[in-house]
Amino acid sequence: MDLLLHRITILAVCLAFFSAVSADQVTMQNGDRLSGRILSKTDDKLRLDTGYAGTLEIEWAQVSGITSARTARIVLDDATELTGTLSATESAQLRIAADSAEEGLTIPMIRIAAINHPEVPRLRITGHVNAGLDLDRGNTDQDTYHVDAESIFRWVNDRVTLAGSGNLEESNGDTTKQQAALGGKYDHFFEDKWYFYAGLGFEHDKFADLDLRTTTSVGAGYQVFENDRTNLSIEAGPSYIWENFDESEDNEFAAARWALRSDHVVFPNWKVQAFHNHSLNWSLEDSTDYLFKSQTGLRIPIFDRIQATAQINFDRDNSPADTAEKNDYEYLLTAGYTW
């Protein structure tokens, strides 16, 4: 019995020793030391799983040193990625070694941007293309065609959005609708949610007497949500607009721009997505002159990546060409492919 108790005691001591040896250690600015398992460091927080007090979030500015025999993935402030074990040195520096035999690199802790940060794909591409067709024969001989497409290229700190649409309607051999739009926007994220943007867009609407409208814009945006279920961003900044008309006098003006873009999966099991986007360009030279555009609707999956879209577009040009209406409505039911 005494021999068994002796062996159990030795085993417990060994387990405690190896546990202590394998535990990561965080040294604080005030000299305190915390033991546990380093989970990650993102933004200004270091997450440490202590086992005895759960997961602690520690202010990175209060950490003076880290020691860990486990291999960690380190990202520096210039996006350089390193992998190795960690050990503390003097003067708030961290030694990173690929294995215990190497002396390793010594990096100031202030340069550590992330530890074990979840890997983010360098480029993620999403988008869709939709088409609609209405053919009437009999008392009315009418053909209506619609196409729209959008693709978003998302890097860690950058995003490029390209979009275009077109409408053509012919009734009894005569063209009764001819519209086209093409645009692009570049976003650069200088913080986690804040970004600068620059955009360029072109529009044509034959029956609104609009030969070409060119819109340039710059400004700042805030990405409120960005995940698989909900996306919401808002933007504001200056813009400049040139309008070339077929019959009316051409126009150009500086404007203040506001925009909102949102989508949300309302039924996760069915993956039905509601969306609403709008933009407002208000002239800084004439308070009665503004352009408002919006798109609201539902995207409904049909099979795999095939989807149906029910959509309402509303545009208002408060100072249109002499022969054009201020309001323009479009009701769409299309089918398309998403990626």
C-alpha cells in the first residue's frame, strides 16, 4: 500500500512538473506572472486560457514578456509572418525561434500585430449575375431584356467592387427603353472597420434624354457588419457629376454623397437574403438638385448556386432633362448565378 501511494505521489509530482514546464507564461509590466495557454493576440488584446480562471483578455500594452515552448504564428506590423517558439528578453522584446536549437530573431513587442490570428484568405471573390426576359406576342408585340452583374474582390485591407446593368425594351418594332450603367469602387481599410473609398460610375438613359452621366466620388466609410449572415456599411464624402444630354443643356456640379449598403440572411435554413442599397448625391451649388438611387429586394436560392431575385429599383432625379420625369421605378424578377 505504501509502495502504491509512493508511486502515485511521484506520478502527481511529475505531472505537475511537466504541466508547469509546458505552460505558457505571460509577464506583466508590474511584475506579475500569469500561466496558461496563449490562444491569440488580435488588435490590442492577448487571450490566455488559464484553466483556473477561464480565458483572460489582457491589455497588450500591459504585457512585458511572453514565454512559450509551443509553436506560434506571428504577424508583424509590416505583414511579415513568422513561426516559432517564443521567449522573453529584456527591454520589452520577444525572441522568435523556429526550433530550440536556433537563436532566433529578436523583435520589439510593439511590432507584434497578431499571434495565432485566424488565417484569412488573401483574396475572396463573391458576386452574382442575373438576367430577366419578357416576351409578349399577340395584340402586343413586346420584348423586354434585363441583365445585371456584380463582383466583389476582398483582400484583408482592400476591396474592389465592379457592377453593371442594362435594360432594353422593344414594342411593336420600336425601342421604348434603353438604359445602361457601369461602375466601380475601391475601398482601403486603414482600421478594422474604417476605410477610404474612391468611385467612378457611368450611366446612360436614352428616354430620359441622358446621353452620359459620369460620377466620381471619394470619402470615408464604416463597415458596421461584415460576416456570412449580415453586411452593413455606410459612406459619406464629396462627389462631382457631369451630365451630357441629347437635347437639354449639359450640366455639371459638385455634390455631397451619402450611401448605404446592406444585406441580411433572414431565413438561415433557406438562405433567403434581403438587401437594400441606396445612394444620394446632393448638389452643393443648387439645393433643389439631387440624385437618389435605391435597390431593395430578396434573393432566393433555387438550386446550388442558382438564385431568383425579386427587386424594386427607385431612382429620383430632382432636376431631370426637360422631357424626362423625376421618378423612375423598375420592378424585376430575375434568375441568375451567384459565387
